[in-house]
Amino acid sequence: MTHAILQPVEKAFPVPKILGVDHNYPDRFKEENYKDVYLHPVIFLKPPQAIVHSPGPVELPFYSNRVEYEVEVTLLIGTEGRNIDEMEASGLIAGVGVGVDLTARDVLLEAKKEGRSWIEAKCFDNSALISHFVSILHFPRLDNLNFRLYQNGVLRQSGNTVNMVYKIPEILSYISTIMTLLPGDIIFTGTPAGVGPVFSGDQLVIELEHEISEEFLII
């Protein structure tokens, strides 16, 4: 279902596009031995068909031998915006959630080595696991949000948006200079350290503060 749900009003948003931010937590830089912090966020796209709602099921791509989870705070855009100033950026947000950006890591590494696009690695069906979204009015501080991922009951990732390299206003402002943000757009804001492989039969639980806790079954 290519839509997002905003609670508590239970409003459904059709999703025009999904955008992701790479390289956005310092501990993830160390984990992957990244060398440089870029001047601007690194942005990639996923199609709406990548969306999976809780509880799934989530089917892994047949062509990858190593799909990895990446838990991230997600944003639901509620208002159209183009060339938005950072001071106005939070006004575009309708809701805040948490999601998992699934990445075919082996495919991505080959693509980077050969200078090819990331499409097969990032854009496959079932690669964007999303929770429902909670109204931004419940989150007075977007720069201090705790989020977590559990795999089969074991805590694998834990992050806080205070540690972002590119803060949420900067992300929104930058994207809006490239393309118009539309109501229903979803933004994945980057993952902290702890990324690892996911397997058939796994249960993933993702949490945001004490507002959201949702489970996904991998098949």
C-alpha cells in the first residue's frame, strides 16, 4: 500500500516519493570507514512501491546475499515546498515516524566499485519499512529524538537525532532546492551505527521515543 498514515487523525497520505539521506551519523562514518563529510547531504530516492507497513511480511530480493537493516527517523511532508529556508523548514512536516531502509549491501558495494547507480541496492520492492506517523505537535524537539531497532529481541541500533551531521531543517531546505517537496513525501533521515544483516524469519521491532513501536516479519 503506497500510502502513509498520520495519527491521531487517521489521515492517509498517498506517497509521491521517498527520499533518503546517506552519511548522516558520525558513528556510522566510523563503522564504514568513510573518509569525508560532504558539504551537502547525499540524497537518494526510493519508489512508493518500496513501502511496507507493519507487520509486513517483508520479502527480501532474490538477487542479494546480504540485505542489511538501517533504522531511521522518518518525516512525513504535509505542505508543498520549493526553495524553503531552514527557518521555515519544520513548517513542511506533518508527522514524524520511524522506518527501516533495507539495503542490498553486496549489490551496493559492486555498484559503487563499477560506478553504477544504486537502484538495485536501494529501490527494490519491500525496501522501505515505515511506521505510522505521529503529528509533529507531539515532538517539540526534533533535534533530540531517540529511536531503536531490535532484531529478534536483541537491541541492534540506537540513535538520537542530536547526533545528526545534517540537521532536519538543513535536509529539508537542501532537498527543496533540488525538487519540490509534496504532501505525502517521506524522508528517511539517516542511520546510526549498528547496521547488520537481516534474514528470513527475523522479527524487527522499531521504536521512536515512547510514541511508536511497530514490528515487521521478514520472510
